[in-house]
Amino acid sequence: MVTDSTIRKALVIGRSQANQVLKMRDKALKRRRAAARKLSKRRRPERAQPLPPKVLRAVAEVATAGTLVAEGDSWFDYPFVDVLRLLEDAYAYDVESVAHKGDPVEEMAYGVGQLVEFTRRLEKLLRRNVIPKALLLSGGGNDVAGPEFGMLLNHASSAVAGVNQQVIAGVIDERVRVAYATILSAVTKLCEERLGRRIPILVHGYDYPVPDGRGFMGGWWVLPGPWLDPGFREKGFSDISERIQLMKEIIDRFNTMLKSITSLSDFSHVQYIDLRKTLSVDSDYKQYWANELHPTQKGFELVTRRFADALAALP
């Protein structure tokens, strides 16, 4: 079990990561300001060119529900349709995203790549005098699923068949929990420094998947998969209903962990969205699950509605 002192250390590491990113971006902004000064000296004043009436009508008709900044994994960066695309197209939000498919939450927390790009998005918004309505964070699925998934399970023929409680505690309750505390601390610090305030943050758990061996579009391209079936086969679990029950246990554990993070006093601005039972695991599940980890268009629409409801409830 992760102790309070470990979480406090994670918060300090997160703020340290943020300070490192801020130093990098301050240096970059100094160069940008110098370039802007040179540009202003040699640029001739430009006369504004009137836009055609057709373009003006199109712009006037496009309102916005607010601006969101997102960081995360494939639920925010999926081919053809995902949560962010639907928030823009179906709910009229403007989204600035640094999400990248396949990224584990540990990479978000301890690598500076997404944090640097996240800060750049904040700076771009500031130049337009825009303050985000909320930040969206999606992560953790890639820390559990994939080649190492079988390590979470004891063999079906074992006297302790099923989820290995010690391993799942180490992965979800320790590794992923500490990584979440770190990334939330870092993002909070970046907003405080760049925007002068805390911005609401929405995080989400995952719904119960069906480990039926389906990967992305048959198992090729950028998200091949399957991500769960190989581990179940390795540990002797062939019955799909038994697999679903085991995944429910793992997903419940993940959601419980994530909700507990948002209850910390440091994260009173962080809200958890429970997506369980949004998508079906019954005989019609293929209408909602495109593969073992990602929803269909219909499934993403249901998931996005939960995000939209949470955003609408923000002050």
C-alpha cells in the first residue's frame, strides 16, 4: 500500500517536473520575444483584407462551449473517432491536445515530452487571451494492458487462479497511483504558474472490456492488438465469461484507485468520471466495443456524453 509520505514525495516530484518544463519554456519564450521584436521592426503595416460574406457567415455561426486542453492516450487519440473529436464536433468545444496513442501514464508523469507540449498549448491560449474551461487527462490503460498483461494473472489451473493480488497492488495501487499523483501535481503547478490559477481537471476510469482477441482493424497499423487475449491464453483462461469477470475485477481496482487520488486535499480541483456500465458486455457488445480496448463510434459517443455532462456541471 502506498503511504501518505510516498504520495507527498510524488507531489514534490510533479512540481519539480513542472519547474523543469517552465525553465525550458522560459528560455524558448525569450527567443520568441526576440524574434517578434525583429519582425515588428521590418514588417510594414498591413491593411486588413475584408473576408468574403460566405466566410463571415460561417465564422459567425460557429460558437464555442469553451476551450479544453487534453493530455492522454488512445481514448483521446484514436483513428477516425475519439472523445476529443466528439467533444469538438458534437458539443462545440475547442480542444488543444497533446494526447498520443500508446503512451502509459508513467511516460506522461516522468518524461517531459507531453508536459512541454502541454505548456506550449497553454502559452498559445494565453496569447489569444483564452483561459481553458478544463483540462482532460486520460491514462493508465497502457500501463496494464499489453505484453505484460499475463503477469497480472495466476494460471487457471493454479490453487490461486485469477487475479494476482500482490502484482495488481504493485501495478495499480502503487505504480499507476503514484504516477497519477505526479502528473496531476505537475499539471496543476504549470497552470498556477502560466495562468495564475488552478484549472478544473477531469480524469476518467475505463469501462469493462471484452477480451475476445480482437485488435485494431484485425490487428494491424498503429494500434495492432490484441492486448488482453494473449495474457489470458498464456494463463489458461479460454472462457469469455470468465475473462470478463476477471477484467471487471481489474477495472474496478483501477477505478477505486483513481477515485481515491481525486479525494486528496491537494486535488480538490480534480474530478473523476466513472465510465463503468456505459458500454455493454452482453451479446451486443460488438456494437459498443471495436476491439479489446477501444469503443466503436457508438461507444465513443456514449462515453463522450459522460464527459460533456461533467463539463456542463462545472462552475
